[in-house]
Amino acid sequence: MEQTVITTEHGSGGAATAALIDGIFAKAFDNPVLAQMEDSAVVPGAGEIAVTTDSFVVDPLFFNGGDIGRLSVCGTVNDLLMRGAVPKYLTCGFILETGLLVEELKCIAASMAATAKEAGVTIVAGDTKVVEGGGGLYINTAGIGFAQGREIGARQIQPGDVIILSGNLGEHHAAILSERLSIDTDIASDCAPLVEMVRALMTSDVTVHAMRDITRGGLATILKEMAETSGLTFELKESGLPVTPKVRDFCGLLGLDPLYMGNEGKMAVMVPESDADEALRLIRASAYGAHAAVVGRVSAGEPGQVVVETAVGGRRNIDVLRGEGLPRIC
Amino acid sequence: MEQTVITTEHGSGGAATAALIDGIFAKAFDNPVLAQMEDSAVVPGAGEIAVTTDSFVVDPLFFNGGDIGRLSVCGTVNDLLMRGAVPKYLTCGFILETGLLVEELKCIAASMAATAKEAGVTIVAGDTKVVEGGGGLYINTAGIGFAQGREIGARQIQPGDVIILSGNLGEHHAAILSERLSIDTDIASDCAPLVEMVRALMTSDVTVHAMRDITRGGLATILKEMAETSGLTFELKESGLPVTPKVRDFCGLLGLDPLYMGNEGKMAVMVPESDADEALRLIRASAYGAHAAVVGRVSAGEPGQVVVETAVGGRRNIDVLRGEGLPRIC
């Protein structure tokens, strides 16, 4: 890799592609499976596997608290965790735009490698394509986890369940928007793999009914979708939603609602009320879970409704995100 | 889906994204796993699994003999097959550019669904992102197959092996280039899933040492890579390479070498000489294998060399593709 900028030659499939792969990806993701460089990786499996995929188009590529590489590992690892699976393998597909700095690509690969290590997953297969463009890149990661034989999902939610949020809302959204608008703030993205808190819950006596990570569309969108799938009512108290003063000020300034802002290292968990204290304790003791809080309850009232009790005592039904949201947040 | 063109709203993660997924992908790929719409799919696994990923950026999206959707299924299915695995699951990540016609996306999804059915794989997870652009799209597919407990790969190739090519060279490359240059030809892409011929080989008494599908960089690039990995010499006869008269004329016109042209439905297979007749018979009797031929032999001569005996009796060493190749061929 003597070149400093990506060119169409790196997409040839020939010598330049091989040099790119050897010089950057094989080095950063170094492991015996990937080193075989065959058409596909053969790895140990399990009786039941969890499978997911996510593409990342975040703009800018680097932001306070993370970068597209860390994001691409966290997003997919978290999707596996949300079904109670143990994340094991990642694949990564890079679509590079011509003009991308090789140095930036190296940083992103290093960030992916570090995050994969933190999350305990191995990158077992990859692919690189090049398109004409303005120096950006897109990353797809697909993930495979070993399922643990427990049904976890919106269909398992029961009336009487408590809704726990693993931490403060809105940080990733606020960090990306700050970068894009050049707003001077020190709000950092919450981008993180939730491996530790999910492992703590799954190896405890807590009965986990459902988990969902909070990404595009925010808490409102995922809760509305889960309420519809479960056919139950979710009731939240606006005053109980954990938001830092900095993010609250940021939202006030720009007229944003934290309920619709994307995170990248937070989840909502539904557990029976009897397990709520233990679940909260376990999450708070885990990495990235210090600010976890009970934010709502599930009832059998009106199927598919999410009702928020506002700070002044009113009630409003909330819906999924309508309209554009923030483009290219992840 | 009442809108006719993709907009940034379709990337929000909210209502418009859900309408896009329900209206197009969930319909086209309809199956009980995908219908659960959870963060990841939980599916039956196996003791050993094969894993691969591939992104597709082909330009144009539709071409004689296929489209980006068919290509995205074939490419990944073929990569699983090349390790002797039985392809089972695909994930698909769509990156849509604003301006893409919804009608085109529907055609592409339908083509993916039909090709997945032909190949016997289920699309179990998906993701959709939207970026600003000129109406194009990129597709990533990751694939999971059940490995069959046999070591198949370049390291298994032995001196004395015969190299079989499953059909004619260069069709996909010539078809894409014809579209791009508006050359009036009826050469169609060979884009196809090689499930049937691989199953025939794997369930026979033939000892398969290695298989590799021929994509970017052409036969020359994959053979050179395999020769280097195996530490052996591959000897080919130029006159024995199967190329149709139409593709040969096309190459003559544009100064192209079929050895470096990409296919998307062809493979090279290495088997012991004693199994060559049976392997050839099985491939020829399979879908997409009618024009299979023995094209070369493996010896222990010079490690990592691929030597071609030219039509006039000379010998030349061939290398991997140097330079650009044809941009965005797959």
C-alpha cells in the first residue's frame, strides 16, 4: 500500500485489490480464519444461530465518541444480543469511494478491530468494492451469533412487565448533528457494544422477555413497533426519561425531542416487575449501563399504543418517526 | 408505497422506511423468519458453517442476462458452494440512492427472490439505508452455508490434478461492457447460481480438491492466486479455453484477453486425473455446465506459476490482473 488515496484500481479484483486487503484489512483483523483467503470462511457452528445485517452510511466518518468503523461493529453486535444470542462472527463489506484517504481507511479498520475485540467477535470474511465518489465509504457488517434456546422478542412481552432503559437518550444523534452543523459541544456519541450488560442479564435469574437497541427513529419508534407486535400498551413518564442536561439543552436549542433521537449504545429491556430491581442492578453494574432507569410499564389496555405522561400531567399517544429524521445518522 | 422515487425519508428508520420494507422487501422475500421483523433472525444451525460476504455495485443495474439483484444472490451463493458448503441463508443490505425509481427496486427485489428460490436459500435478514445520489443502489449479501466436513480449498490441490472449467469465459464482462459502451451485441451475462453442478460433484465419488468461481480479475487472477497458495504449477493450453465465437470477436474488437475477463456463473475445479472424466460428465449434465472442459493440469514444477501454452506453441507465465480492469463489473 504505497498509494495514499483510493482509486478505481483498488476495485479491480487484481493486484491493487490484493495489496489493499493485505496492507490494511488482513493486518487489522488478523486471525487464522481470515488468513485463509478462500471464497468463504468455514467456522464452528451451533444448533441454532442468530443472523443479522446492517449497512453504515454515517456522515461524517469520524465524530466525537466514535467513527463509522466502531459503529459498524456495535450496530450488528447489538442486533445479535437483542435476541439473547452470543455474538461470534462478523463479515464486513466495504464500498470505498475514490478519493478516500488510505490513512483514514487504516484508522477505521483499526477501530473496527478494537471494537470487535471488545465485543468478543471475530471478523471472518470481507469484501472490497470501489465506486466513483468524493472520498467517503460505506460499510456493511453481517453478524452471526449462537442462540441460547430462549425466546426473546416483542411477542414475549407480558402485561405487568417493566420497561428499563439502559442509559441516557440522544447522545449519538446530538454528536452527529453537532459535527454536521459545526456546533461547538462536547457531547460524545454513546456508540458501544452492549455485550456485558446482556451477558449479565442472560446468565442471571432475570426473565428477559424482550430487548431492543435504540437506533434510527429513537426510543419512540422502537417502542411503538414493539407495542404493535405485542398487542399491548406501553406507558412512559416523560419526567422519568434519562437525558443529560447537555443533551436536554441541545434539544431545546434545536427543537428536538429526545424520544425520537437515535442512540447507538442503548437498549430497552422488558422484564417482569418482580425481576426489575435485579435487572436494573445488573445493567447499572455493567459497562455502558451506569445511568439505566425504569422508564415505563406494560399493560393490556389499548393494543399497540404507547402513551407518555407529560411533565405537566397530560397524556399523549406517540407514534413511530414520521418524515425524514436525521439523514445518514448510522 | 405510494411514492415512485426513493427520497431521504425512506432512510429515516421510521414510518417511510417501514412502508418501503413492508411494501417491497417483505413481499418479495416473504418467509416466516423474515416476517418476525426482530433485530436478528434465529434459525437452525449446523456443527460447522461457511460464511461469506459480497457487495455489488454493478453499473448498469440491469443488463442482458441479469441485474444487480440476481448477481447479488449468485455471487454469494457461489462463494459458499466453492468451499463445498450447502448454501442456506442470505442477509441483504440495501444502500439506496435518492432518485432511485421504486419500480426498479421492485424488479430487483423480485429478481433476488427468484434467484434465491432457484438456489435454495432463504433471505433471513435485511437492512435499508438511503444516501444522496443519482438513482443507483448498492446491495450487500452475506451468506451462510452448512459445511459438509470436507476440506476443499487451494491448499488441497495436488500435483497430477486436472483443472476443469465449467463453461465459456468472458460473457458477464462482455455483457456489462456492451451495455456501457452501447455496443449492439446479443452476448448475455452468464450470471448463475452453481448449486446443481456443485451438488452433483459433492454427492458423487469424485474427490474435489478445490473450486473457485471466476469473478473480477478473470480466470488468470484466480488461478494465479490458487497456484501461489498451493505452491504448485498450473499449466493451461490457450487453444483449450472455451470461448464462444461471439465473445472471441468482441475481445478481438476491443483488444481484451478472455483470461482476464470476469464471469459470474463459472468455476474452475481441481480433481485428481482419475476422476476427471466423471467430474466433467457430472458438470456437463448440470444446469449452466454444458460447455465444461478440461483446461489445464497441475504439476510440482515451479511453485506458484501459471503457464499458458499459446496457440502458436509458445509459453508465457501469467500473473494476476494488473491495473484497473473494468470498473463496477459486479
